[in-house]
Amino acid sequence: MITVEEIKKSYGSLQVLKGIDLQINKGEIVSIVGASGAGKTTLLHIMGTLDKPDSGSLVINNTELKGLNDKQLSAFRNRNIGFVFQFHHLLPEFTALENVCIPGYIGKRPPKEVYEKARNLLKLLGLADRLEHKPGELSGGEQQRVAVARSLINDPAVVLADEPSGNLDSETSQELHKLFFDLREKLEQTFVIVTHNNELADMADRKLTIKDGLIVGSKKIH
């Protein structure tokens, strides 16, 4: 599903990624751990095409991304990559249902199809009675579940999650973690999760450790 080869990235004189090689299979859940500043989020942003590497290659879903221009990258990202961030980034003036629909509308999919898919995803995630609620009327865990539904609306090849439970209490975090695995079973979804949460990291199929811009450990857990 994802092949990363010799990815390097610097910001000024600071070399953040020093040659990352990585393969992730379809339906695999991979966690990435490491100290702050190790390069985890930079790697995730490059895999998500939100940032470009200085060198190396990135192939997602059989597409080599190096040759794509910004417009092509944006279209590829909308179709193939779902994002879940620590801060859910829901738009406060829209309902849960509308927030989930937005990437589908941006992707110019038929509005009726997007609407039905969004309703079904929110029901799947236990939010059937929250469709018309705005983010300010939802709990932190509910808001994050809306963000997960939004990440899935375009049937992405992969979901990239950056500290998805960082703002949640421990009980809600456990619910969110279980949700990722349920979605893998039901939708064969591929997840790459950057986290400081050891419990979540150890639930993954594989745990990668980044240190000083390099992958220094890969542990198969399940």
C-alpha cells in the first residue's frame, strides 16, 4: 500500500529525516513511536503529501508521487488519504453530518451518494443520534469519531493518524483505539498511527521506532 525509499528531509541546517525506508501492506495497522523531535510527524506529513521530501521516493496505492504537480497531488490526497489529527479540525458552523460530507463534495462525488455514505459512517461509529449536532454540542470523543468518519468518506487507501487520542481521557482513548481495529475488520482499512500512547502503539500489527531521523526498530506485535 505504501512504499517509502530513502526519504530525506531538512529544514534549513536541521536534518529531520536521514533516509527512511518503509513498506506498509494493505489492511495493516502500523504505529510509529519515538521521542519528540525524532521525525515522526514529518514522516507522516510526507506520506500524506502535506509536505515534500528533499529526496527519495514515495509510492502509495501503486502511484509514484514524485512526478505529480500540486493540483494532481491535491486530487490524489483527496481520493486516497484520510487524516485524523490530535485536534479534530471540525468546522464549528457545520453539523457532524456536514463536516463528514465536505471531503466528498470537494472530490466532486455525487452529493446524494456522499450524504448517504456520511450517514452510514456516523451510524457505524455510534453517532446515529448526533448527525445534526454541531461540534460544540459534542463531547471530545464524539468529535474525534466525527473526524474519523470524515477521514473515511472517500474510501481512502490509507488513514494517517497523528496523536489521535492525544486530547482524550483514557476511557475515550481506549474506545477510539478499539474503533480503529473494528474499522480494519469491517473495511480492511490501512492505518498508520503516530502516537505517544504506548497502549495504542502496542495494539498495532507492527510498531516502528524513529530516533534521530531514522527507523531504529521494527517490532511485529500481532
